[in-house]
Amino acid sequence: MSLLSRRSGKLPRMRKLSLRRSRIISVLDVGSSKITCLIARLRPCDETETLPNRTHRIDVIGVGHQRSRGIKSGVVVDLEAAEQSIRFCVDAAERMAGVTIESLIVSVTAGRLKSLRGRAETQLAGPQVSSEDLKRVLGMSARAPIEDGRLVLHSIPFDLSLDGETGLENPEGMVGRALGADLHLLTAEETPLRNLEAAVNRSRLVVEAFVATPFASGLSCLVDDEAAMGSACIDMGSGSTTIAIFQNGRFVYADSVALGGNHITMDLARGLSIRPEHAERLKVMHGTTMNELMDDAETIQVEPLGDDGGEVPITVARSLISRIIKPRVEETLELIRDRLTASGLGHVIGKRVVLTGGASQLAGLPETARAIMQRNVRLGRPVGVSGLSAANKSPAFATSVGLLIYPQVATSEHFAESAGAGFGFDETSQLGRFGAWLRHSF
């Protein structure tokens, strides 16, 4: 039975992790080129100063990879093919881990991710801020108007205020009159989520939670100072590139552009008249954005496009490969730069940008990004996880590792209650306090 009910319009939510017991967590990163399943044991540990919000140690015990079929830019385009890819991927991870899983935390790239701001203020029921005051104002700010056909993926408080004094971490117990809250609401179109969950359900699994790809990548690649001071994490995937902005350690903005590594591959395939699989290998082995360093005399033999197998290999200069790659890379980075500017949070990230994702490993990309975005750029790899091979600790696995981190921060989210359970009582009045007592008592 699907957890994403068409009638309730709800998404499955992560339950709280125990701070005393270990737990097995399984995640599924659904990309356009590959699907990755990780199974890990999360053990409670002391929080570190370097990695934010890490309450558990992550030991990966199972890894599964599968070529993505039936998925395009994170959208299910062939349900049967997507189901088969998911099933094979999960089976491989289960065999390695020696366990059978029933649920997954699933990444979301599709659905035209859109960030909104929720804002509310309420008068305190007493002279001091109580837990009920805090819960009430967060619930009120989470009720921002959402477009029809969209659902809230994440609802994260990023600022609390008391009598106009902003930047509070935990105002509970403080004296004041009016408590305010600002939330970052990340929404996505409902239909792609339903189809993605249908593919998972057909594999006899359930979705434990959906997590936006940019959020997960930021969780795995940003260290404490970057998340606290303000940084942008750019995840360059195969079908799209996503943007996440963090401020004061919190996820405050997300966006995406419909360009990724596969567009570079197809440019090479068309420009050189070769097969896409050969173009991908050419991009990985010989591709670079620094064509000024290439010598026209340096050449590579490439098999031409054809079916009979009798064609003579063609000779291609490495400088030509670079000249085909560079315009698409520059177009993508310029779009990202413009989206960062349009977010109104360019001052928040300052000069700090982290590139991650499989397409970010292209030679010369960080240097080109620095020149176009005029910011300090570093290549981000997932940190704070054990049990992965060196190959699996590459930027291509940033989202997968971030999905394993997400359960540790899921409890910081606050969602608007449903119509039945979320009837609001004004607890500043006698009738409201009586109504709230009835709700909590019965």
C-alpha cells in the first residue's frame, strides 16, 4: 500500500532516531545515469565539532549500483524499467549486507523544486516562551500557501525572533511578548513523486522519506564552518544540476537547472558522430574545460557511429574534444551563477561554493567555475562515513551519503498539521486553552 495517499496529500516522514540504539538505514539515490542503494548501520556517538548535526556514526555494510533505466532527469518515464533497475540495485546491496530491507529513504531531483518562505508571529500565552508557544508559531509559519499539485518536501526553521530580536537558537524560557518564526519550505510537484514511489512500491518496498537531492548533497559535503558561515553546494548530476544554500548551519534555499553531464556527452556524440557510450568514455578519460592547454597535435582514435562494425576509426584532436565540451560547461555555470544571484542570497554564501556530483569530476571544471562565478570553488566529497571504498567516496556519491545523514537532522523539520489534527486553538484565550487541553488529553 502506498504511503503517499492521494486523499491525504501527505508525504511519508522520517521517524526519530534513538540516541541509545543502533539502527539499520537503507537509502536509494535515483539518478538519470545510475541508481545507488546504500545500507548502513547508524550507531549513536558524540557530536563532532567538524561535522554538523552528526549524532550517529555511519558504517556502510551494503552497496548496490545499477544503470538507471526508465528514469530521465529524476522523472520516471518507464515504470517497468525503473522498477527493474531499483530491484536489481537493492538486491545487490542486500546480498553484500546480508540483510533484507523493507523501506528506503529516496532522493528527489524531479518535480521542479521550488523554495518558499513561511513567516508567522504569535503572542505568548504567558510571560515566558513555552514549548507550546514554539510549537504553535512553527505550525503557523508552516501553513504558507502552496500551489495546487505541489507538496512540501522539507520545512526547516531558519530564524526565530522574540519581540523583533532575531537570530535566536532556542527561545524557550525567555521572557517576551511576541514570538516569530521563519521557515524554508521546499515544494515539489506531486505527480513525479507519486510515480517514483510507485516504482519503489512495485519492488515490494516502501518509501520511508523523500529527501531533495541538493539538501542531501549539502549534508554530506559541507563541514561545520561552511554550513555556519554560508555556502552554496552545487550538485552536477547527469540529467540536471541542483543548488543548495546553507546559512547558520541550516538549509535555506534550493533550485535546479535542467543541464548536466549527459548534455556534455550528447554534445560530443553529435559533434564527433560517435556512440553515446563512446562519447561518455571519451569525456571521462580525455575531457577537460582547459582547451588552451591542449595541443592540436595530440590525437585520439575513436570508433565512428555505425552498425556494421567495418568503419575505420577516426582520429580526433584532444583540443577538439575540449572545444566541444567547454561551451556547454560555461552555459551551465552561467545559469547557476544567475540562479544564485536571483535567489537574493548571494551575500549569504559570500565566496564559498562547493561543487559535487558525478559531472563535477570533469578535468578543469573547478578552475572554470572560479572564473565564471568569481567565487572560491572546491570539489566536495562525502565525509564522515566508513565502509565505503575509495571509488565510492567520490563526488558521485555525495547524495547517497547525504541520505544516510538525513535521519539525524529530520527532527529539526516542522510541518503543518493535517486538517483533522491541526485545528488551531488560540491558547491566549480561556476557550482556546480549554480546547487545547481537550486535544492533548483525549
